[in-house]
Amino acid sequence: MALDVLIVDDSAAIRKILHRVLAQTDIALGDVLEAGDGVEALAVLEKRKIGLVLSDINMPNMDGLQFLTSVRARPEWNNVPVIMITTEGSQEKVMDAVQRGAQGYVRKPFTAEQIKEKISSCLGAQ
Amino acid sequence: MSNVQVPITPEEIAAIIGTTTENVFATMLGLEVQAGPVDAQSKLTQEDGKVVCLVSFTGQWNGSGSISCSALLACTISGKLLMSEYEAVNDEVLDAMGEMANMIIGNFKDEAAAALGALSLGTPTVIYGNNFQTRNWNGQSWIAVPFCCEGERFEVKICLVPSQDKAGR
């Protein structure tokens, strides 16, 4: 079954790069949807069944960590894998994201291989 | 206003700028860049036909990081980042350059945290135009590191001052 993916990042450049990386993976990809912040991302989740979320942390309106907390608070979204992709590299931020329920954490700058491996390991662990 | 002593030397800041910039260029663009000699007294900078990206710091230290380059190099960098071709600066180029600044200054922030404590970053501001000047609010010096990339020069600069909370202690 095709997997719909949601990319959450306020940078159109990063959304475009991740779009390209997703197309290079061997997962059965459905629609790739985009959101510019956590508020927009929650609106997408309300409307669509999403199989994987790739989210930045530093964003306007609602940041990635608040977004993650909101996702995990909803039982129907509790099992959706969320991978954080961010410039925030401190151990505190990584631990915070993991404690809030992130399945993966990739620091920018990243290679396409790093993203593909993280997606593979997250989806494989389900 | 006199310059404030920062708990790491300009050379240490320049070294962090060098490694983080080289890493971002190599990882995201597959490009090697080489740092030139640091200028620790950079103040007023005349910008002409340049793309300038600014990212603010908040926390125990305030200030900003900046990257600046010619329109031509901005188009080259954005083209490699997004695997497209750009002949002129447009919204995609400005967004790509903002993200490059976000990654370089964001990685600098984490590497400098051991000396400076936790810092937060603002959203990048990207400016493109002719005949404008950039300076810091209180005349504080930038620590500027020039780089050479694809035959063009670009510059990464950092300015740090203690926050009011820290200065008031």
C-alpha cells in the first residue's frame, strides 16, 4: 500500500530537497504533502491518513516539538512515525524530541543517504 | 561603544565558522571551500549586487550571523542545493540562501555552546540589492571569515554581545 508522507518545514528549499530524496527511496510512495509549520501540519493530519512525517523543529507559529506533542496526544496519530530533521544538534534537543515521541533525528546538513537510512529504519521498526 | 570581551577568542570563533561552513558546503552541495584570513574588526560593509542572509542569536549572548555573496554565486549555490539552474536571483534562490545561512549559523551555535552556553536562533532574513550597507546596531565588530567557492568570494560573519540579563549580573 502506498505511503503518504508529510514534510513540515518553513523552508521551501528543504521541502524540495526532501521531496527529491523521498522519490529516490524504494518505499511505495503515495502523495507527498507539505506544511510550513506545525499548525498547517496538524490541519493536513486532520484531513489525510499520513504514514510518515518529516519535521523541522524551528518554525513559526508552532515549532516541531510542540507539533510532535500535539501529534502524540491524539490516539489515532500515536503510531505515525515522525523523524525530526533540524539544525538543532544539542543533546538536550535530541533527548527532548525522543521523549516527546520522535522515532528519528537527523541533523542538518544531511546527505540523501542519511535520510533514506533513517526512513528505512523507522518504517522497518513498525 | 567599546567592544565586549567574548569568552572565546576571535580565532576560535573563526575556526568554528571555518569547520561548520566547510561541512555544510561539502555535505549539501558537494563543494569544497577554503577559509581565508580572519578579519576580527569588520564593521561597516558596503554591499553591492549581493545577497546577504542574517540570522539572529538570542540567549545568554545576543548578536547575529551573516553570510554574503554575489548574485552569481548565490545562483550557483542554490542551483547545486536544489538541483536546478538559476540565471537570476528569485524567491527560490533567496529561500535556498536563507537555508544555507540557517545551517551554517545553526551549526556554529551548537559548536560554540560549550563556551557561550545555550543560544537560540531567529528566522533568517535574506536581502538582495544594490548599494546598501550593513552594520551592527551598536557598532560592534563582526568576526568575518572569507571563503573561496567556484572562483567567487563569499563571507561568513559572526557578532556576539552579552544579553542584558548576563550583562546585568
